[in-house]
Amino acid sequence: MSIPNLITLGRAIIVPVVFWLLVSGQIRAAFVLFVIAGISDAVDGYLAKRYGWQTELGAYLDPLADKMLVVSIFIALGVLGELPSWLVIAVVSRDILIVIAVVLSWLLGNPVHIKPLVVSKANTVAQLVLAAAVLADEGFGLGIETWRAVLVWAAAILTVASLIAYLRAWLAHMAGYEAEGTGS
């Protein structure tokens, strides 16, 4: 177990704490833990690359911890009425569909190796920025409703675009050829 993997594991462990803080109305504390999670993501990535501590476990654990954090925050903010339900459903459904596609390809004996796509990275950034903006606005009363609306639509568009790109790549893989330009 490398240091970056331990940091990532710590990030995964705080996900239920962040969720609980949100649904119990402790938005500022949730925001602080969210920021700590973001910093830990940067630190574990830096350490893994800088010192060659990349592991197969880390390649799976890091994006899983990130997705757990984003999905749990989106669900909590949706329950609290701070994000539109349709966006929460889109974000969660995208991730579920991608997992189903990966599992299905594995069950069919044609495992697909997920490569992060540029649109998917942009999607993750948009979702994280939206989550941070909503948490900061709700926790500290910033009054950024217009920016929140813009971020909601940016996250929605990128969520759909990312799903389409992954499904296109998955269908190409399942049909026996790799789609051009699917890697990043």
C-alpha cells in the first residue's frame, strides 16, 4: 500500500462524513472537508507521478474515490433542493451506465479498459466546480445564483457529452474496433 493509495483511501473514507454533514445542515463543515478531499486528490496524484508510486490499485481507487465524492455530494445537494433533480439523475445515471457497460463487457469476455477522455475530464471539473460553488454559496452566503445556474448547465451538457463519448467508445470496442480519438 503506497502513500498515494493511503491518501486516496482516506478520501474515500470521508465521503460518508461529507454526506452526513450535508444532510444534517452543516454545510460549512462539508465544504471544508470537500476542499480537503480536493487537496488530497492533488497531493496523491502528485506523489504518485513524482516518485513513481503509481499502482494498479491506485488507478482504480483514485477515480472511484472521486466519483463517490461527487455522486454523494450531488445526491445530498439534490435532496436538499440545492441542485435540480434532473441534473442529479443525469450525473448518477451516467456513472451507473458506465459501470454497467464495463461489467457487461467483462461478463461477455471482452473487457474494456477505461481511458479518461478529455470530455470526461472536463465533465469532472465542471461537476467539482459546481459542487464547490453550491457548497460555498450555501455555507457562506456568497449570493452567486447566476453563476450557479451557468455551472448547472455546463455540468449538464458535459455530463451528457461525456456519456455519449464513453458509450461510443464502448460500442466501438464491443464491435471489435477502437474508436479514433477516444484517449486523452
